[in-house]
Amino acid sequence: MLKPAAIRAMLAASLPELARDPERLRMWIDKGGVRTRQTDSFSFEIAYRLNIVVIDWTHAPLIIFALLNEWLRRYQPDLVASQAAPGYSFEADIMTNDAIDLSIDLDLTEAVRRVDREDGTGWDMQIVEEPECFPDEFAPQPPVPLKEIWWKDERLVPLDAP
């Protein structure tokens, strides 16, 4: 499963305080399952709930939501592709007036396919890259990574180092 590590890397790269203190970003998987069919391809899909918890978050939760939304547009578009898309859920434990523990649940999938070895000695399993799903008019060329988020004239991402 590649998506949890990719989300962790994206959040740490975008939010330096989580990179400095990685214990504040906790992740685990539950409610996983495998969907397969009786075909000769041996392909299958892994489906699971990724739980993300950010401990002692002292900024607006919308920072994390915006970063996840951008990531999901590319790597799990079925969660955000339309008004009817299921999205994701979250909970917040209000620790103080300035800090929350934020818990986010993402229902993710990863397709796995069989790739025959060239030497004929067997096959390997490979996680399939998500296809580009948004029309070209929505995607800048070349793709531009999200670098800043602003809210009410305050730059939220990147966060200024304390």
C-alpha cells in the first residue's frame, strides 16, 4: 500500500512543523479488504480506511483539508470528483482554545495487477498508478504543485516557522 506513505510525505513537505515533529502525525489502516475476480489476470483491488490523526494542531483545520483535497484530486479522485462524491469524514477533539487533535478518515483504494516477467520465470504484483481524470483545462501545464494557501489575507501554507 503506497498511498499512506505518499500522504505522510505530502503533509510533512507542506507543513514543516509536522516534519520537525513526526510523532504529531499518526496514521493507521483499518477496515481493509481485497476485491478480486476469477480471471486469468490475477489482478485485484485493495480497499481500506486510512485514519490520519494530527496531534496538538494550532492552526485552522482547513489547511489540512485543502492539502488533502489537492492530493485526492490526483490520487483518489472518486472522493472529490463531483458534488455527489462521498468525500471524507473528520472529528476534532478540542484540547484547549488554541489546539485540537484532528482525526480524518479516508476510504482509499489501490489497484494491483500481475506483470509477467520478461524471462518467463513468473510474475510480479504492481500497484497501478491512478489515471489522470480531470480534463486538461483544469490542469496547468506543466503541473504546478500547491505552494501557498491564504485565508483572510493570512498565509496559511507554508506555515511560518515559529
